Amino acid sequence: MNTKTTNVLLVGVGGQGTILASKILTEGLLSFGYDVKMSEIHGMAQRGGSVSTHVRYGEKVYSPVICRGEADVVVAFEKMEALRWLPYLSAGGRLIVNNHEIFPMPVILGQAEYPREIEKYLSASAPGTLVVEAAKTADELGNPRVMNMVLLGAVVKTLGLDGRDWGGTLRSCVPPGAVEINERAFAAGKTLLPG
């Protein structure tokens, strides 16, 4: 087992399933024998507020919190959240960005503008940036709510853990009637990354 602690930051907007994806990631890592620490932070609103989850794993992990500049992987469920959390990405880290926009209330009310050309800025700031079509993939599978499982599949592949058996963890964390679609979404997410 690698003795290095790996830091994964999952960020999004309330209601996107960020917490469930983090829970499955954490449970899976525990089942593989890693020491894992997880910390979640919810925004002001249950739906619409910023949500972040810190997941740290390795042989021995002492703190659940990822500091600025220390995340090996940042997974943004929404593009503006990628901007907000970019300072947490380590040099040489991988940024996975869902090509999806959720306008915050000031934008909806015309009091602010949604940032333009986010992808260009992110790619220039973090050469390891990958923009993925997780929302589109979930729609094509027939259920937009499984976007989080598409992103989880991409994360697992990025971490080099896609050869492990995640089936038991998925089945234990999602309702029985939703297992099949979540497994399909998870598998589809692994195909979104090169290699």
C-alpha cells in the first residue's frame, strides 16, 4: 500500500449529490484497507449553497482537512465551484470539472454575471484540468440525478482505483431500486477520462 496520503476534494452545489459520492468513495476506500478521514461542509442553503467534502486516505491519516494547495484531485460538480476551489489544487494536481452551470441567485436576479470562459481560465491555471460531460452522460442514461455517480467513476479512474470492486459499496449506499442505474453511471464515468 502506498504510504502517501492522497487528498481528494469534491465540491458542488447543494442537491447535486456531492455528499453521497463522497460517502461511497470513503466507504470503498475503507473496504480496501485504507485509513480514511472525511469532512463535509454545507453552504447556507440546503439546495443551492456551496458544498465541499474533503476525503483523505492512505496508510495512516491524522486530519480530515485539506489545506490550500494540497489537493491531489479536485472534482467540481459545477464550473463556478471549480473556480472557487482552484486554490486548493496542488501543483501538478488533477482538476476534474463537470461541464455544467448552476446560476446562483445574484445571477438569476440580474445582479451579477456568471463568469465567462471558465474552462480557458481553469486550463491555463491548472494544466491537469479535464472538463467532462457528466451531466450530459447522466441525461443520456435517462436519469440526470446520477450525474454524481458519473463523476465518482471519473474520480475512481483518476485515482487508479478503477480495477477494484466498487459494486458492494455502491449497493450498500444507494436504494435497491436505484442500484442498476447508479452502476451504469459509475461505469460510464470511468470512460470519460483518457487512457
